[in-house]
Amino acid sequence: MTVGDAGLGSDRRDRIVLAHGGGGELTSRLIANHVLPLLKNDRLGPLTDSAILPWAGGNVVFTTDSYVVTPLEFPGGDIGRLAVCGTVNDLSVMGAAPIAISLGLILEEGLPLGVLDRIVASIAAAAREAGVEVVTGDTKVIERRGGDGLFINTAGVGRLMEGPRLDLGRVESGDAILVNGNLADHGLTIMSVRSDIRFDSELRSDAAPLNGLIGQLLKSGADVKFLRDATRGGVAGVLADISERSGLSIEIREADIPITRTARNAAEMLGLDPITVANEGKCVCVVAAKDASTALAVLRSHPLGKAAAVIGRVTSAKPPLVELNTRAGGQRIVQRPYGEELPRIC
Amino acid sequence: MTVGDAGLGSDRRDRIVLAHGGGGELTSRLIANHVLPLLKNDRLGPLTDSAILPWAGGNVVFTTDSYVVTPLEFPGGDIGRLAVCGTVNDLSVMGAAPIAISLGLILEEGLPLGVLDRIVASIAAAAREAGVEVVTGDTKVIERRGGDGLFINTAGVGRLMEGPRLDLGRVESGDAILVNGNLADHGLTIMSVRSDIRFDSELRSDAAPLNGLIGQLLKSGADVKFLRDATRGGVAGVLADISERSGLSIEIREADIPITRTARNAAEMLGLDPITVANEGKCVCVVAAKDASTALAVLRSHPLGKAAAVIGRVTSAKPPLVELNTRAGGQRIVQRPYGEELPRIC
């Protein structure tokens, strides 16, 4: 063996190979050495194919999401943090307390094990932050392709909490529309990293688990009627959905939409409307008019809601549309984006 | 526009494009026209990001698996049937009644919509067969790559049933090892399709939901101690796991292992040991010796257990190993396969 061969061999030992996905000895070692150490808990430990969750009562809420974001790591997060936060948030906006998460990894042949290790560490950290456990998982390996390296699916199980009944059918004219903070940071971060545009000040993904913030809101006594995290399609997509499915109109005011100067500039340079851009730690809340100020105060009292704002209200205008009152005093219709500015944003 | 352009346009309209994954209007249409019609049920209907499962009691069992099999369609099944059966079986071997399944689709740009439609139809059919509902889902699109087209993740939620306590700690010397039918059909089917070897008689994947069969076994009164579906790594992988984790030995007899002549010939031609080959409708059962014949009769009374057999027993021989008594009267150690004969088998 030449020195060159040895070098290649060593390099290859630090990367995913197809046999890591075969379900044999090498798969066991990959899981034991690179996945379990940071995630281990009583339920994940036994390594059966499923986890048993002790269940005291309350209905079960169940959700899933796949993550294909590229690049895998970006300012403010990575695909692992995104997966945990996304699943926690999907449960939270249903009024559920997240209990457990599953982790499906699809690894590309050639993925450096160091990258896998960092992402698993990030998954473990995000799960701790959200107070949930990864209780079951699966690992597959696919042939080397574009070099993207890694897809993640997380599913989540939560327990439905008592509190206001979240139901689009309860939304009515006059209800207030709130968001818990500055919009568009996640999508703009991914796009700026990918387009290699550097902005003067730093743009970071907002990926965060919202179960704490939403739990406080639901316990506050405010009549919360509907919650939805504004991921792909942005706040525009969520509002278009609410309008379409409730048959009501929504009026929002551009001047009230929280967005940092950095994000506004980035969106302008990229030619994007920030309300159509993906967030990973922002929630649209529909709250009875009388409770709007209570809800706003509750959101602002939480670290993830400091920049919360009332951005508009539900109206009975016909036909049902979402209208934006611009800073310049004009009006325009907000539509659900057709495709997306850029694919693989989450 | 030339005739050529028009032709390309028409072809492209029948395929997945990146914008299908953007979370906007085009994603909504894809889901509405190609995913929902066949899967629709009360819980999936509302298209919130999560499903609420009414829960009467009993602990929650939770599992996940990703599927990357290639080709997507093969004799006896396709990636969709595999995903539903695999998740149903993972819940069933834990002693749980499957309740609900999530469906995460990762689609490749260029995937013909006709292929997606067939696979969604197959998912719906397999779910009906198993008596479970797809209650929540997610769809992402990735750039065109190798042309494989489609990855699936399914997670499953089940209700832990009353019955014998399935626990490796209860396995002891003398217990019988059973399987519910002919081995290796799934893996050999995939490999023969991929290697383009044609065998004289037809080889078909055994992909099937085992919840009915396992439910009967658990209700039979037989002292069932441990169950595991023998997928990647085959029966060899499951037995190696049992031996390693229980500290006990296992003795199996080659002459008692059910396998069709077709599969035996195919394995020989491919140079494979059939007990290391993946199954998708076969379960290894560890049952108290006194109940072995009861368990065998129950398995054989079910359509998916007609070829069930007792293939061996647990012993206290040291060191703990899995030993195969060959037809020729010899003995050899059975090991967990190192990687896999061929990747992307499920």
C-alpha cells in the first residue's frame, strides 16, 4: 500500500459508506458511536424499533416533517435544529405539549462523520431546549449524489392540552392578528448564504422551539382562536390559508410588521417580499379583539416574543382576500406564493 | 414557440418541478390532486400540520422508518407498500395495535406524476389492508439527481395492547424460535430485479402488514416473549441481536427453515445466505417451549403464516452465539451481516 492509498483509506474511514446503511454490524456501530451517545434516554436506549410512551391521558397529537435544507449548516442553526424546532412548533400550534420525537436520517455516501456528529449534537441541544426526547429513529444510506449529504425526517407526538379551543371555525371579523417577532430571518439567511451575498450586519436563522412561548399564551386566559407557524410560504401563506378556509378577509399594515433593517435590506437586494419568506421560530396568532393587548403582553414577556406585534385584523370584506396597507398609503392583495423564491429552504 | 418546445412543456407538466416543494400554491395543488384524494380521512382532511388522535387509554407506542428502496416498484410491491407495512410491523412486534401513520414524501424534481399517483394508491391500499389511517404528512422536493425519484418516511403511533409482556429479559434457555413463513423473498426480489437476473419462476416481495397475524398470536394465550420483524440483516441479524442482548445462545436447523425452491436457487445464484436477506412480512417469534405448538398452529391458521415453522431454540451454551446445524450435518456460526449484500433494499 502506498502512502497515497493510506491517506485515501483514512479519509474514507471518516465518511459514510453504503454499508453503514445495510442494517448489519456497521450500521450498529454507526448508531452506537455517532447517534446514540448524545441522544440517549430511557426510551431510546433499548434500541427496539419503536418506543413505548407512558400515557397518563389526553388526546394524542401527531405530526411529521422532512428537512432537505441546503446548506446543512448556516448562521443561527443547521438542519438538525430546524427539524427539532419544526416538529415541536407543529405540535405547539395545535395546542399540544410536545412529548417525544422520532428521528429518521437519510445519509449520503461520502458524508463526513464529523458533520453528522455536529448535527446530532445540535439535535440533542435543540431537544433539551424544547424539553422533548428523541425516542425512536432509523438510519438509511443512499449513494453519493450531489453531495448534499443528509435529509432528516422528524415526527412528533404531543399531548393535547386544556385551554382555548384552537379552531379556524371560531375566527370572526374583528379578531386580531399577531406575530411573535421579526419576520423572514430564516429564509433570508439561507438565501444569502447560498447566493453568497454578504450583508453588512449578520443575518441569522430564527429557528427556535416555540412550545414555551405558546404554552404561556394558551394559559394566559386570552381567547386564542388559531395558531400557525409561518414556515414555507411565510406569513403570506398562512394568512392566505386562513382567509381561504374561513371565508373571511384579513387586513394587515406594512408599518406594523416587525422586521429588522438588515432583513429589509436583504429582502430588497434579493428582490423578495419578506412576508412570503420562511420563518422557523415565528407564529401567526389569531386572538379575540378584546384580548389582543393581553396576548401581546404575554408574547412580549417571553424571550422569543420580545418583538411581537399586532399586524392586522380579520374583516368581513367580500370577496375574502388578504390586503396589505403599504407604508406609502397604498393597498395590495397578498397572495400565497406560487412556488417559492428558492427551493430547499427547510 | 416551436413544436419541440410545446412537447417539452407538456412533458414537464406531468413531472415534479422544484416549485412543487415551495409550500405555495403549487404545493397545495400537488397535495390536493395527487396525495389527498386516495388518502382522505377525517383526521387528514383539515390539512393542519398535525393530527389529533382521540385516545381512550393505553400507552402510546411510537416508531419511524425511512424508505430508499430502488427500484421504486418491484414484483409484489413498491416503496409505498413497503413503508406502510414496515411501520405497521414495527408497531405490531412491540405488542401495539397500529392506530395512525404519518407520511413524509421527498420527491425528486422530474419524478413523473404518474409514478407518484401509483405509489400513493399503493399506500392507501396497504393502509386499508392494515386497518390504519394516514393522518398527517409533509412533502418536499429536491433537485434532480440520480433519477431515483422518491424517498418516503413513515412514522407510526400505536396503542399498547394487553397480553404477554414482550421483553428480551424474559427469554430463557429452551424457548422456541419460530418464523411465520418463507424467508428472503423481499431481498432476493429486489436484487434479482436490479441485477436483471430472471429466474424461471417468479420471485415476489413478501411485503405485508403483520398486525392481524401478530394480534392473533398475542391473544392465543401462548407465552410469547419477544417478537421482531426480520428486515435488513434478515433472520440472522435478529437472532444475533437476541443472542447478544440476552447473553444466551440460539441453535437453528437449516432443514427447518422455510424457504421456497425458487428463493433457494436465486440465493445460490446470487451467492447469498438466505437467512441474512431482508424480509418485509416475516417475524421472528420467541415463545415458551410448552407453547411452541400452540403458537405454530395459530400462525399457520392465518393467511400470512401458512408456511410458519419452528426453526430452532434458545440454549444456555457459552459463549452466547447463534449456531446453524446444516443439512449436511455440519455446524456453523451465524453472524450479523457486516454491511449488506446490496444497499437500498428497503
